[in-house]
Amino acid sequence: MRVVICGAGTAGCVAAARLSEDEGTEVTLLEVGPHYRPGQWPVELTHSHRIIKETHDWGYLARAGASPRIVHVPRGRVVGGSSVTNGAIALRGHPEHYDEWDALVDGWGWESWLPWFRAVEADRDFGDAPWHGADGPIPVGRYPRPEWSELQERFAEAALAAGHGWVDDHNAPGALGIGPIPLNMVGGVRQTPADRYLDPALARPNLTLRAGVTVDRVVLEGGVARAVEVVGPRGPERLPADAVIMALGTYATPAALLRSGVGPRGELGRHGIPVAAEVEAVGRGMQDHPKVSYRFELPLDAPPWPSPWYQCLLTGAHEVGGERRVYQVMPYSGTVEGGQRYTDLNVQVADARSRRGAIRLQGRDPALQPVIEMGWFLDPSDRAAAVAAGRRLMEVARTRPLSDVLTPWPGLDDPDQVLRTVETFHHPVGSCRMGRPDDPGAAVDADGRVRATEGLWIFDASVIARVPSANTHLAVIALAERLSAAFRGVPPPV
């Protein structure tokens, strides 16, 4: 069986490693970005305490929704994808939001997820807890509090003084409060699916990685996926396949499907693309966590690179409009720009409700970026939740000992702060979400099969039916493990 996996990001690396465990499966993994073997990583990619935007990034721009801003939405352009350029935060989110996923797809509630999360991680602090794993491929750890920078410690003390509780483990089910942030790092060096899954698997003769290759489209004949057309150093090529797995990510997977003629008839017709499979949900229904920044002047010295920018996290929940809403605050330890010392305290609307984001095409050329509509705050309840979370952040910022070192920039109490500063927290999902057969908003089934097609799957974050209330990295690894097992007919872990 010939399997072509499009995209060697988080999901693609996991899928390639798992599917190539079957000796009778010939796996080809495609990626446009470079591949760095162990010991060859550029230094800015090894230390992961902030989003890497300067290098190895697609440079995508997006419309911000209710805000008129055009914003940069970082995505990694490298083998390993955004797992190589993100902040290495290893959070799961709250169980109730996975149960909301189960309301859209039978069998996908929290209890079904927990064995996969345990199988993925090697938690160095809580590996013996029943909700954690100790022997998985992804190490997870936390900075001990005595190692925290001064701003991180002041933030934690102020949060406690403002009435928030202490939490040792932010991945404990339902954890709320201030405590150390879990990270997929060892000794300050990121640990990703590229080096933990893919690199060991590349020794197998049935796995081939082709870097420097742009995926143009999937070739379908009578709705059946037969090949993938790519552009690379050898020019245009057609790679025959018995199965095609899309893992290009929430922005690029729907764009590639649209170029392949899989999607809404109207969108395909705008570009003169023949309809290979009419799937109205492709490119629609995207969710993301909006981030709102509150900037303060700071007299403290910024920690030198590559010191961590963040070591603690505040997760809170409050009632907004009669609903319980979860938010997170991540304090950056500080930076210097133009001679100005400052810090950003960032609020994440962790259980964003809006489903109005969308991905469309600029044109048929795969070199063109997709048109990205984030949909932030088009749902009034999301904007209200962001404003309320900002008030909670300001309560902490005005509490000693944090208030002793912060001078707020003007306008932070203005409700329009959420529209002025909104950006992505880098967790886009759901642009080809899964659902039941009778769900018109679903593009794939519970195993990742694309509707109205044969031999075509999606394994990446674009299929996530409900954004978790946290960073999505661990969820995407667990998702790719789960869908790979379903593809192979392997039972779930105990």
C-alpha cells in the first residue's frame, strides 16, 4: 500500500512514524520546509520560549474578525511544523470542552481522550498520577519555582493575593489557579514530533521524507484519490498513491483541498476549479483562541536570551452572560525594544465560542497564500469574555508585589482594548472539522475520512471539532496518534 502524507508538521511526523511501523505500507512524507537532523538545528529553533517569527515561518496574514486589523498568524515552515517554532507549551485543556466535542462526534469525549494523552507524554513531575503518562515519546516538565525570574514570581504572588488559588499541575482535570506552566522541553531545549517520532522512524526502508516540496493538489478520479501533484527541485511531479493523508494544517489543508476540487461548489467556481467532490464544510467553521495584550512599562532588566520568557500560568474561570468561561493569563518576563523596557501580560479567551472563521483561495497557484478570516469576536459572547478576563488581569496587575514594578500604558481599561490588540494565540482548528454523517458543518468523519471521497483522509488540527481550552500542541499529537491507529486498525491504549 502506497501512502502519501502531505505535510511534515506535528500531525504528519506522528502519522509517518506510526503508519511506517507496518512493513507492507510504503510511506512518503512531503514537506516544503527544511529538515534538520539531530545536532543540526539552528540555535533559534532549539530554545523555545517564544514564537519564532523571524525564520522558518509562512508569513501568513489574516483578517481579524470584528477588529479591522490585519494580523500575522505564524505557522512553522520546517519539518516538524509549528512544533518547532511554537512556545513548547504542553497543555491539554479542560475535560468539559472535549465532552462538547463528543456532542458533535460520538465517542470523542474526555474519557476517550485520556488514554491517548497518557500514551503521548512522559511527564517528569507527575508521571505517576492516573491522568498522566510516564513512558510516552514527548517529555513534559516545569520550571521549579525557585528558578523563576523576578517578574514571574511577582505575578504569581499577586495572583495569589488577588484570590486565585495555587495549582501544581495545570494538566490535572479542571485545574484552576496560578502555577508552573508545563513545557515539552528538556534542559531548555524543545522536544518535538520531528525528533521524537520522525527521526527514529526514518531508519525504516519503507519511509521516505521529501523536503523542499510544495503540495499543489490531490488528484481524484471519480472521487477516489489516486495521486498527489507537487512542485519541487525536480519541477512538477505526480506521485501515485493508494491513500492520501492531509496534514498541512488548519490553513493549508483546506486550501490544498480546494485546489483539488474538494470543497464548496461556489468557492471552486470562483476560481474555475472543476468539482471533484462537493464538500461544503471545507474551509468553514474555523476556531482559534484570540489573544489580547496588556502592555506595561517595566524597570526590571529583560532576561537574556535564551532565558525563558514565561514560567508560570494563570488559568481562571468566571461567569459571563450566565455562562462559565475559562481564560488564561501568561506573563512575559520582559523585553527591550527601542530603549523601552516593557512586558506584555496576555489574556487568552480559552473557550472561544465563535465558529465564523474561514479559509478561501486567492487563486489556483499553490504559491499564493490562502485568504484567512479569523472570526475573532464576531460572537458577542467571546468579546464580553475577553473584556471580563482583561478586568481580572488588571486586578492582578494592580496587586502588590506586581504593581510595584508595573506602569500601565494608557487605555488598558478601555473595553476597545480587545479590538486594538487582538492577535492569534496560535491555536487555529476546525477548518475541515469532523462530525456525524448528517452534520452539514462536517468535512470528515470520526476517522478523518473526507466526505464524498475515497482514499483521502485528514489527520491534522483542521478536523478538531471544538477548540480545547488550552494550547493545542498535545491535542494534535494525541489526535494524530488516534487517527493513525484507526487507519491501521490498531486498538486504543489501555
